[in-house]
Amino acid sequence: MRLRVEIALARAAGSLSRLAGRGGGTTIPGKILATVDPAALGTLAGRLPLGSAIVSATNGKTTTAAMVAEIVGDRVKLAHNRAGANLVSGVASALLYSDGAELGLFEVDEGAFPDIAGRIRPQAVCLGNLFRDQLDRYGELEHIAERWRTAVADLDPAAWTVVNADDPLLTDIARGRTEALRFGIDDPSVARERLSHAADSKYCRTCGAPYDYAASYVGHLGDYRCPNCHEARPPLDVAAKAIALAGLESSSFDLVTPEGTRRVSVPLPGLYNVYNALAAASLSLVLGAGLDDIEAGLGRFRAAFGRFERITAGDRTVLLLLIKNPAGANEVVRTLVDAGAPGRLLIALNDDIADGRDVSWIWDVDFEPLIGSLQELVATGARAQELALRFKYGGLDPARITLLPDLSEALSYGVESTPAGGELVVLPTYTAMLALREIASDQGLVRPYWEEAVA
Amino acid sequence: MKLVVGHLYPEYLNIYADRGNIAVLERRSAWRGIELDYRTIGLGEPVRPGEHDLYYVGGGQDREQALIAPDLAAKGPALIEAVEAGAAFLAVCGGYQLLGRFYRDRSGAELPGIGLLPHHTVAGERRMIGDVLLECELDPGGPQTLAGFENHAGRTHLDEGAEALGRVVSGFGNNGKDGFEGCRVAGAVGTYLHGPLLPRNAWLADWLIARALARRVGEVPELEPLPDELESAAKDVSAERAKSRGGRF
């Protein structure tokens, strides 16, 4: 009874937050509930008849969880934090608004993963990748990895661990789990020539020698092997083969699983989204989906807001591609270059907590492949000057840099400078993406994200 | 004119975008017609006397720092000799710690440093994270400022009489207590400030380039000024950040 009253109170707060025009109220109800009753998360999750699944990763967790929702959502009613509020409060809020839900599907912040996994006792976790990200907030990668190791070891023995086998750090964390499904890419034709500058876990977990890569795909993810102690990528249970990347539009690949092989296509660009699709397919298999569901779900998937979003602005379009850390931004750059690098680019760098207050990460991004064909960079956001310096010292002629720290001004300028029928490519950090969407929403171009989230 | 830069362990110590610092040294040299010959110095590769005019070492995670520490210890005497012979040196974060006498971790175990800079470091409980603003006077002629970002658990204590890089205006600095940041001996500078440090603090890049050139031409040269409006604007924003949200205990 007590919990029921708390739920009603917390929900009322969410409605008030929306009425007051203070965003979607996607975390406020959960914050209230978590404060009133810290055990509520476990209690609410315990009521889900099919249990819960958690998706965590540095990059791609929102997209991966949304893909899983698309694949399994037709058959089971989900409690899913689809607006991307991925701390305890966001998960609690999703549980509050899930009357009749059968399965919990939660994307979880990598720092919050141990706490949330401990409370909701998931029946499956899907671990996508660990990259260096916001060192000011998360601390060193090794520290997160240690906390993940403990959290994974503490999972129920019957719980599934779905893990990206191309990440040596995660393979190591999942070692010893009996119910494990390991996924990875098996297609050297899409491998990079060498490890990117910011590659993280490139030294053997066992002996410290640098790994040899038969193929490196994204950051330190790849087909690795230690030349010294012979620790190597384990055999893949689920693999992507024969990958075809179609510019900025879509990607397709042979999804090889214990249940057979299926050609699947996902309307998202880039190898990093192949990893997301692989992770989603693997977790869905463990949750009982078949290859038909997976193929259909991935095929009709729409990107989570701001990750890859086209906005129509009169007779032009604006393409938003979120950047938040070196590994993710490198893949965005690579995808843009593969599709024909744009002549004009708007990059928005903010330094709020959700972006990382330490902006040094932009110096670890390999922006250089874009610079050769760049006619104009519009640098905007709270740290626009720092971004402009990154490109100046990367070799871009300062005369080609337009510095407009105000996001609204920069967006208007960027759209106006784009020829009719053309597309403005925008790379925003997280809070800059939210702000740019709000500006676009004020102009009637997009729906607010909380409407998108409940749609 | 040519300068030879030796970057120590770039494969291991690169956590806070150290290549930004290298890019600034390269471009600012090139814009003045100075050719910068960039060389890496890896594990097991010797430091030959007189080869380099300027050394750089960045920061890494604990795991990477422990991997290179024994090798750095072996290079220590050659690096000290190089600085005594006039080479410039910039060491950031973990690299700064390893140039001191030792680093003692939370368990009490000591990682030996090379003793190039007169300090030692002891790991503390809480990390010191945030924007920092310093006031420095490396040469007579009025103070200058440095704006950067710090993120370290180590508390560095300078020896009695040692020269700091600067006085902390906002932020934690060496240990969050004594109000000093970094350490300087001749042309060698160690600091916790990354960001990276040199793009928005162009004067320090030029100071290092001039010190390195002095080894070749016999005196510290006057460098041709460059248009630094963007650099100054970026520093102003960073300095504001330090004033409004720099860390303090």
C-alpha cells in the first residue's frame, strides 16, 4: 500500500514538471521515489513477470536498447527508459510508468551499472564496449572495469551475460560466466589499417604486451591476440559477416547465430551501428526472439533522437550526429568521410556535466580526415573557442573558421549558408544536441524529445 | 633552424590528449620557419646525450604508468644530464609525478621517480578534479597566467626551496593545500594542468620553444609574435571556468 501512494505522488510530480514546461519529467518522478523509498527499484523490478535486461556501454547503449525494444516490443510489454535517462532515477521513473509491463529493458549509465544491476537483479546484461570517456566524471577506464567485474560476478548464476568479444576488457570481465553469449565482427574487409590514436585497452590483460590485431574495427575493438601469452579473442557465438556500408543511409550484414544465418539491414550508418545491431540481436536472442523478429525489428528501426537525425528546415535539411567521446566521434568522422566529407560542418561543444567538463577529449578525436575538404567550420557552444583551436592546430586555415558561440545564432547561420536542397551536418555534444533540438522545436521543426520518447 | 623533440612513451602516456601539446609546438615552430623534428622515445630505446632539444612526457592510467616506470628509471640519469645541458622539458600529470623522487600509492607501495624535479607525490583519498587558473612568473617581467584542467589523486609536495610553476588562483594545484602548482627547474616544467595545456596557453609553448632554441644558439631568442586572438579567447573562457567552478576542499 505504501508503495502505491509513493508511486502516485511521484507520477504527479512528473506531470507537474511537464506542465511547468521543465522538460519531460523523465527523471523527477524516479528521483522522488528513490528518495522516499530507496528499495523501491528492486521491489518494482521484482514485479515484472519476465524479469529485466540491462544494456550498458560507453557508446551505443541508447541505440542498442531502442533496437531491442523494436525487436521484442511487439510481443512483450516493456518497461523501458527510452528517453535515455539512465541513472537510478531514470530507471525508477520508467518502472513507475509501466503498468502491466512484462519485461524491463534498461539502458544504464556505465558508472551506475553496478548499483542498478545489484538492485534489480537482471536476468540478462548486455555489455557493449568500454572506451575512455569523461575522465573527469567516471575516472579511469580501469576503475570502471573493476567495478563492472565485481557487478558481473555478483549477477545471479543463471543470468545471461551478452558481451562484445571484440573488446578485450569485456571478454576478461565475462570470463567464467557459464551463461554467456559472445558477439563480434568477423569481416576483415571493413577493418581499419591501424589502431586509432585514442585506442584504449591495447595491452594484454594477462601479461601487458601489446596485442596483435588480425583486424581492428572500432577503437580497440577487433580480432586481437597477444603475441606473448597467446590470450586471444574467444570464438564468436554471434557474428556479423559480409558487411556492406551504404554511406550515411544504411548498413547490412550476415547475422550468423546459433539459430542460423540471416541477412539483416539497419537504416543507420557506420560500423559502430553494426556493433549496436549485433548487441541488440544477441540480447534479443537471449530474451527469446527469433531471427524473423530480429530482421524485421532492425529493418524498421529509427535512430534514437539526436544520434542520427534528419531535420527538415525549409528547403534544406540538418543532420544531427551526436559526438561525446573520442571513440564515438572517430566513428562519426569515419562515416562522414566514407560518405564524402562535407564542405561545411557545424560542431557544437558544450562542457556541462553530461558533456564532460574536461574538454581535452576533442584533441584525441581524429578530425584531420575532414579538414582537407572543409571550406567552413562553424564552431559553436560554450567552448567554441577551444574547438576552433583544435581545428586551427589540426591544420585548418583560421580564415575558414566561423566562431559563433551562441547555438541559436550558429544554427541559423549554418542553415542560411547551406544552399537550397543541401544538407548541413551538425556534430553536437550531448547538452548541445538537446539545446539544438529545443531551438529546432521552437521553430516547429522537430517534436520535443519526451513526446518522441512516449510515442 | 631545427628543433628535435623527444616524446617519451606516447603509446602509453596519452590519456589527456597530449598530442594537442605536440601539435602546438609543431605549428608554432613551423609558422616561424623552425623545423620541428618529432621523435618518439619508447620502451627500451635509449636517450642519447645531446640528441633532443625538448622533451615531452604526458600522463597515463595507473596501469600504463606502472608499465613504463622501470624503463623511465633507467633513462633518468640521461634525462637529468640533458636538462643540465640546457634541454627544455614539459611533463604533464602522470609524467610530472614520475619526474619527482617517488610516487607512493594508497597501499603504501612506492614507485620510484627519476628525481629530475625536487618533489614527491603521495596518493590521496579524493581526486582533485576541475578547472585551474595559475599565476606564474617564469622569467622576470611581470606575471602571466595559465588556464587548464586538473584530474589527479596524487598530492605532490615540493622540497623546501623548490620553485613551483605557479601560484594557484583557482583550483587545487599540487596538493590542494599549499596554494602552489607544478614545479620548475631550469628549462624543465612539470604540471598537473592538461586541457591540453599549450593550445590555450600559447606563451608557455613559446617559452619552451625559446628555451629549446637557446641550447642551439647560445641564448634565449626573442620569438616573432603570432596572431593569438583565438588562443586568448579560449584561455579567457577556461579562466572563467576556473574562477566559477575550480575545485577546492
